[in-house]
Amino acid sequence: MANPLVAEDTQAPVLGREATIEERLNGILSSYQRNEDQLIPILQQVQLAFGYLPETAMRKIAKFLNLPESTVFGVVTFYAQFRLVPSGRNMITVCRGTACHVRGGARILREVEKHLGVKPGETTSDFEYSLETVACFGACALAPVMVVNDKVQGRMSTAKVRETLGNGSS
Amino acid sequence: MNFEDAREQAISQWKAMQQSDKLRVLIGMGTCGRAAGAEDVLDALNKKLVQEHIPAEILRVGCIGLCYAEPLIELVKPGMPSVFYGDLTSELISEIVDDYLVAGNPRPDLALGTRGEGTLDGIPRLFDLPVLKPQVRISLRNCGNIDPENINHYIANSGYEGLAKALRMKGQEVIDEIKKSGLRGRGGAGFPTGVKWQFCHDAPGDIKYVVCNADEGDPGAFMDRALLEGDPHAVLEGMLIGAYAIGATEGYIYIRAEYPLAIQRLQIALKQMEEYGLLGKNILGCGFDFHIKIKEGAGAFVCGEETALMASIEGRRGMPNPRPPFPAQSGLWGKPTNINNVETWSNVSAILQKGAGWYASYGTEKSKGTKNFSLAGKVVHTGLIEVPMGISLREIVYDIGGGIPEGKRLKAVQTGGPSGGVIPASLIDLPVDYESLAQAGSIMGSGGMVLMDEDTCMVDVTKFFLTFTQAESCGKCIPCRWGTKQMLDILDDISNGRGNPEDIELLLELAESVKDSSLCGLGQTAPNPVLTSIRYFRDEYEEHIKRHHCPAAVCKGLVKAPCSHTCPAGVDVPRYLRFIAQGQFDQALAVIRERIPFPSICGHVCPHPCEAKCRRGQVDEAIAIRALKRFAAERGNGLWKAGAKSAPATNKGVAIVGSGPAGLTAAYYLARRGHAVTVFEALPEPGGMMRYGIPEYRLPREVLAEEVEEIRGVGVDIRTNSRTGSVDELFEHGYNAVFLAIGAHQGTKLGIEGEDSPEVMDGVSFLREISMGNTVRVGNTVAVIGGGNAAIDASRSALRLGAKQVTIIYRRTKDEMPASEEEIEEAIREGVKIEFLAAPNRIARKNGKIELTCIRMELGTTDASGRRRPVPIEGSEFSSFFDTVIAAIGQMPESPEQFGLPLERGNTLRVDTDTLATPREGVFAGGDAVTGPAIVIDAIAAGRQAAISIDKYLGGSGVIDETLASPEELEALPEMEEGEKQRIPIPTLASLSERLSSFAEVELSLGEELAVEEARRCLRCDLEED
């Protein structure tokens, strides 16, 4: 049964078309033991490889660990880190921590939303940018902060958002 | 390798490095440093060193805690104390290489401080700076000093000596040592660590686990991240010691995935430990086996709760379980498990290295040792600190933190993140320990400390925390799942102007039940922000609910633009600024006229609360709103009159007592509503304090006269020299309603010996006499007592009357002075001296002079206003001689009792604060007579409210707002000036002799070009879309 939350595999981005999902999954799973406590590390590894968790992958992981598919899906939807849809090539993460909030983080988020035309959890139609928020990066001393891919940018202002995303508007 | 050999080798390497004749560079490469641009600075430095042929050893170190100064570098020249440089850029570091490394000038202007033996001229010792001096670094002992990726650095600094010592003891002896140290869990709850270990130690079972909780989830907390990034071995050594004491053979570090650098550093550290025989089988040859695995969290705040954390390690949804059984009996996979957080483990290794007695010598009776805090929010020195328990919040905020930026006032300190609460500024002297914080309604928490100033809205912050906990509630138990949602919904209503008066009680009730009935710590503590913010800031909730007003101008649903929201009269600032930017000055004036009848007066004298909240101020400097208002008033013509309409006559009469800004504003709007208005003024000219309080050099009389004429123009009858005796008299004359706006024209007495001498005047009378045109004589030397605007006005006026030396005597310091900053600055510029921290004790006449005896004050604890109380220093009396003494310490209404109405403290009239109605029917009161001395715009706002209430009382609609300006053509708007651009300088009369020889106006008119330029700096917050 198709789940509306889960993207069809055919919509997956072009990441590694040459090897099938199946083959790449087997490669990942072969380095793990078949214990339940390996579930989260496996999911993290698979997401790292595919950018999200394709439905077939979740089914295969369930089989591999001998767990009901519902358990795997339950864990995936419990944790904020896991994505059921592909993400864009660039990940913009805006911190919503207390220090950022007190120093105007909400305005930074609004500016990014305005600039990219997407809300947190969404991806631009050209798959160029995904926008996420995080509870706190722990870079509070430099609040407000925003992370572009892995680069933490401190002391943000709306002007700096525009500068950073300069040509990124979709 | 044998540990002793490894140790010797590490120490000799460390020594060789210390004694090397090569330059050593320590650069902060934690997340903060990197985010601030440390990598670019390091690249530039490397390039420059190669270019100058300077060989150097570069150490990438962790965070020393001065996050505000990142990127941060320590340069160690052989044989010299090292020098720290902060706020570096690529250009600056090249400059420093040229000046210090090549030419030998350490650039004291750029250096933060020195460390090590010896001193350098003009550079303080780093650890003597107020930001570091009160700190005691135990858990952070190595952060910023060693390369966290080099185990030898850790070992050379007593690393693993604690473990070696523990392994020579019995497990129980190690537990006893920890008990003796008094260490309590640093994750927040403060459970005694040794006792926790004992439970796990005593639990039956051959397999036991220890866990390091590094799921630092509190937004606003980064202590654990910095510690793991800067000194991972200190934590790992602690885990080994705990495992040995308890009898565990396996350990887990549960760390959030958002900390990639910390994870990487831990992985490196674990690999090195294995190489050194510090992990695995038979550790240090003592027969102790131990393995550690890293488990990355996947983003769930609830996993910081220990039972949820264990579920997550086991691969399941991270949902908590009821306790008992406690993890010590049945934890991971049902085995006894001991969980401590990162900071606790780091303290454990220090305790074993240096002894329980040493550790317990820090802190208080019940809270031993030190605590790490991440200091963030509205504070000058954001960063990571470690302080002895029992230190006061004041020391943390003002000494270590350097106070609040931009001269704003501290409002509250938030501790414990979403599980904690807000502590108001009035409790700033609270000692920081587990019990005191709990008593104040907050918790120690893991150590997030977020400072909030007057621009932080407590409803908004509470909503922020509830949004967080509601989203992070795992959903297992109903009280937490639905309770947080319900509380959030109510907060959302309040912050959007949909609140009901009973909401506050409902919130409290909900909060108590969620607290009592939730399954785990998340739900049990989630109501804390609600409970504490209502406990300390209930009035803010009420403002939101009753008046739809957000005092901090934050809540989006209520605030269109912070400037107009903050203006007591609600003048639509951004709209008139846009008209100025477009050169349509008539329209700009019309916009101002839509809300106030005194545009020019406000343009001259308003202390502009709007500018304090201007969002542009967060980019560079606030817009010069007041000066632009004056400009609009000067350049705009009578276009506004075309739109102004008067209602047909109602045949109702209103008597207004007092022709100050409150009285005349009410008169204007009531006349517009068709009522016959008579204003009774006791003094010879209308204007109240605008005429008899504010000196002419700030408000030229013709400016006042012109705007008073406009009031007369709508049919208001102003009768001067008419003192009103009673309200009955007015009703007898047939008036249907009365508005008492008598101001506060009587100076407050000093209440000291000798103040009745003729050379001693009070400030209000002094200013009034000058304004009446009477001859007022001051001697050569004048003392003015007080710190408000009246004191400044009196002292600047005294200079203009020929005084040679004017000294203001104020009992607190400049920071607490209520006078507006611009006024204080101008006074100082004109030569006024200010004697802070002194209060008069007695006055005596001696040889034709006035001997003023004062006593020195010091600032003590904080009072309810958040300001520190002045406390006399015994035996510190001192005397000075003056010719004239002016006491400007306060004002109150003059004989308000004649109206036969109930009075409040300070002799002010009692009213319903919403409607301004007094207890007597048909009688209203407002302005200074109700509030005590305030500013013109407050009185105008009161006048507006009085007009609304009186119009309704007389059967009208109470609608006084008018549309006077044309609709805006937003398409034609010129671009706003967004790039960095400071505000324009406001022209003033430069020549001091010209200023002091008369009462000529000091501030001058703004030219058109400057005004338009300034108006274009407005960020147009009101047009921002959601």
C-alpha cells in the first residue's frame, strides 16, 4: 500500500543511478550485525548514502534485522533526523534555539523562507535547496546562526541571508 | 606500551614543545571558532608565516570559553608570555605577524591578554580580566590549552593519573572518594553521583553498563559540546573510573548527531586509548576490561531522559518508561546501568587526579565544586564559563558576562532551558546552587543560561519553550502530550491578541496538573517556563490580554512595527518616514496628526521610546525618528486640515482642569467630537509643563504657541489665570464631564536639615520661575540634587543664568540615571559635573555660603525596579560649599486633595487605568496627576484615552482617530537604504558661549537632503509579510 508520506522510489534524485538501491543497500548492510540495536545506525548510514530513506530500503532493513516493518517505520518517524523524501543538493538549516530566538532567529528563518519560497521541511522544486530547522546547534554564542551544508554561519542578519543565498532563489 | 613509559614520553614531548625555540600558535578550532571564521584566519596566518619564513608549531585547540572574541589565537614566542588576540580577521592576523612577530611590537591595542611568566607593557594578564577572574576551571581544565586530538597532551597534563590511581584502589573506595567530593549530577537534577554509583555497584548482575549522556538537547546550551570538542579524554577517563568502581565492562556515549566535530574528536580519542592500552582488555595491566561505543542520537529531545535514552540505544523509539525500576537495577537490556552526563564524567577524572578534599573546597555546603554554563542571549561576553557553585547571578551577568549590550537593561535570566524558568532581574543577587535556583522556581539544569533584556517578551519566550516541548513530547502519556499542546494554544492566543482574562489562571491550573501527572522529566518540567514567567511577569501577560500590547514589541500578531507599537500614542512612524523619503512632507505631517495634536513639540522634546525599539538599531543605529518628526512638522503645511472633520455640536460641556499636554490633547479631540470644551489654567500661559517645566533652549515658546493656537482653532476655550477650586463648582456651572489634568507641579522635599534656607530651591519651582520671566538669581557655584530630566534641565538652566560651576549630585551611578542619555551628554558637554554615588545629609549656612554635607553611597542589592539600591557608607560624610542648591528629586501634584477624590501613594489621583475614570461619576483624570512625572507623549496618550472615555460617557462613539493623509502609493516607493549606514548627525548649536549666554535653542533644524537620506534607512517593518 502506498504511503503518502513516503516518496515513490522512481522520484529519487539521480544520486548514484549506476548501482541500484538494492546493490548499494546490500553493501551497507553487510557491515552490520543483525541486532536490533543496529537499527538506528543502519538507518543513519542509509540516509547518508541516499539523502533520505526510500521505502524499499526500510522494508529491506526490516527483513535484515528480522523486525516488523511497522517497527522500522515507527522508529523512522519518531526521530527528527530521518527523512522520507529526498532532500535538495544544498541543506539550509536555521537554528531555533533559545539564544538564536532571543537574538532574532525567527526573522532569519522568515527571510530564508521568503528567499527560497519554501517552508521548513520542504525542498525547492529544482532540488537545489532544502530548508530545515534545528532545535539548537550549540553555537549559541554566535547567535543567530544558520548552517549551509556543514558550514556554520554565525551572527546572521537578514542582509547576510540574502548575501549567502544570493543567487539561490528558485 | 606501558603507561608509565607512555607518560614519561608524553611529558618530555610536552616539555620539549614548551621549551622549543619555535613560535607556537594556539588557535581555537571548536564549532564557535570555526563558525566565526577561524579556518580563514588560520589559512591567512599560515600563508603569512611562510612568506616571512617564520617556523611555527600550530595547535588546533578547543574552546577557552571566550566565544564572543572568536576567532581567537594565542601566540607563544619563546621566552615570552603568550599573547591572546581576539576578533581576528585575515587582514588583522597579517598585521599582527608584521608588528609582533617581525617587529616585536605586541600591539597592546589589539591584544586581549597575556598568559605565562612575565608581563608585557600595556597588556593585562588574561586570567586577571573580569571575564575570567571569578572562574575556576576544573572540568574545562584543558580546554583551549591542549590539542584535543593528541592524547599525549592530555597525559602530559595529569591525564589518566586519576584512572591509574583508581585502579590501585578497590571499587568501593573509588565510590567513597566520589561521595566525599560531594559531586552531584551536572545533567541538571543534581542527584549525588557517588550514591548513584553505589546503587549500581550494589545491584546484582555480572554484566553492567555505564553511559555518558551527551545528548545535550536544551536549546541554548553548549557546554558539553565545547568540553567534548576541547578535551574528550577528560570525559573518557571519568567513564573508565566509573566503570571500574561500579564493575561495568561496557560503556556507551550517547551523543547528538548535531555535534559532528565532537563525535569526530571522540572517535579519534577512543582509537588512541586503544593504542595506549587504556581501552579493551586488561587496562593498564590491572585486569580491568572495558569497551566504549559511540551511539549517535537521531534528533529527539526526550532521549536526554535516561529511560528514553536507553530505549534509543537499544534501537527503539526513544520513549521513557516509568521508574522504578531505576536504571541502576534494570537498565540497558535489563542490566544494571549507570548514566552520567559529560560534565559529571569530566569532574570525576579531576577528582581522582586531585582528591575529593580539594574538589569539595570549592562551592557551597550542599553544592560542591564548579558548574559550567553557556552564557548566551543578550550579554556582551557570550561564551562558556565554569564557576564555583554559590557565585551570584550578578557576578556571572555583570563581571563575567560584561553586562547587557547597547546599554539596555537586564530583564531576566533563563536557566535550565525548556525545563527551567526565568529568574527576574530583581533576584540578581541569588547564589547559583541547586537549592537556590529551585526555590526561585527554576532549575540548575544542564547549564544553559540565556540572558534577556527589555526587548525580550516573556509571553513570546514562554511560547517558544512550549512550542519546543510540545513538539518534542514523545506522546506516550496524555498529560504531557495534550497538556503542552493546550498550554501552547493558550499562549498562542495571548500573543496574537485573542487572550481572555481568565487565561492566566487556566494556564496555571494546567501547568500544575501537567507537572504532577506526566510520566517523565520532560513533561514534569515543561510547565516551568509558564509557571515562572507568570510568577514574575504576570503584568506582561495582562498587557497582552487586556490592551493587546506587547511591551517588548516582539509578538508578531500584535506588533506591526516596533516603533509605532512602542509609541504611547501609536504614531504610525514607518508610514510618515516613507512619505518623507518620497519628499511628501505634507503627507508625513498628516500621518503624525492622525494620532497627536503636537507634532512639532514632540519633534523637539520627545525622549523617543520608539527609537529604543527601532529594528534598524540591531543592524547599525536606530533611525533618528524624533528629528524626522520635527522635520515633518517644520516642512509640512496645512494639508492635514483638509481631512480633519468636526462632528456636529452635542450641546454637552466638558471642563478640563490644566492645559498641559494631557489636558490640551483631550480638549482637542473632545472638541472635534462636537463637545463644548473649556480648559481652566491656573498659570498665565497655556502649556503646563511644556511651558513651565521644559526650558526654552529645548522648546522655543513660539513652537508651543503655534500648536496651542491649533487647539483654539477647533473651538476650545482656554482660560488662563483661572485656578479651579473643586469639582462641584464645575458641575454647578453646568459641565457634563470633568477631566483633571493638573500635572505634578510641586517639588519633593529632600527631608533633611536646613533645606528651608532661601538659597535652596526645588527644581520645578526653579524652572517655573525662569519660564515666568521672573528674575532668578543663582550664585557662582550651584549644586543640583537628583538624576532625572528635571535635574538636567535645572543644571543646564543654571549655567545659562550665569553659574560658573554646576554639580549634579546623584545617589546611584550613570547606568541607573533616569534622565535621557542625550540630555546627560549635552549637559556634560556644556560643563556640568556629575558627582555619582553621593546623597545629601544636611545643609547649613556658613560664612555666606551653603555647606552641603553628603554621604558616599555604594550600590547594594537590587530593588523591585531592577536597579541596585544605594546604600550609605558609614563614616564617609564629606562637605562642599555652594552658593545655590537645587533639589530636583521628584514632583507630585499640587494640592490634589481639594477635589475630594481618593489619592494614591505620591499624592496622585486614583483612576481606573483602562478608562481613566475616577471613582466619582463624570470625573476623569490623567497625565502626571495620575502617573507622577512622566514624558509629554505619555500625557498625550492619556489625553487621547480621556477623550475616548469622556466621549463615550457623553453618549458618543469614542472614535477619535482620523484619516488625514492620502493612501500610500507603495509602487512609487524609493528603495530602502539597507546596507550598513550610520544615522545622520543631528545639528546642534556648536558654540558653547552662544549656548550659555541665552536660552537660544540648542538643537537645530534638519536639512531636506539629510532628512530624506535618514528616512530611507527605515527598514519598513510594517510592510514585512508573514
